[in-house]
Amino acid sequence: MNATITYFIGVSREEEQFAKISCVISQETLDKLLEQDAPKFIKIIVNDGELMFLQTDNINNIQQEF
């Protein structure tokens, strides 16, 4: 699924900072995120094939792109 992930990247000048990441995320990964024992990291695909690993605790939102 094509998606945009809103990801917490830290605090700067006492304000929370978020990044938006356009990516491809598998249905299997989404299903694992909804389980009670969710993984600490997920694998996504960015920039036409590059793998990226994200810490799930910092994911704020996943929005499907059409």
C-alpha cells in the first residue's frame, strides 16, 4: 500500500517536530502493527526501492495514498 507516515523526530525549541514520509508498506506489516504484541520496528520502502526501518513508538499516523 502506498502511504504517508507522520513520524515524531524530536523536540526543537520546546516544540514537537514531525516528518512526513512517503512510502510503500506491506499489508502484513500493517496487520502486525494492529496486534497486541506489535513489533518495535517496521520495514518500509522509500525512494523507489530503498529499505527504511522505523521505530513504531514514534509513528503518529499512517495515511493511505491513492
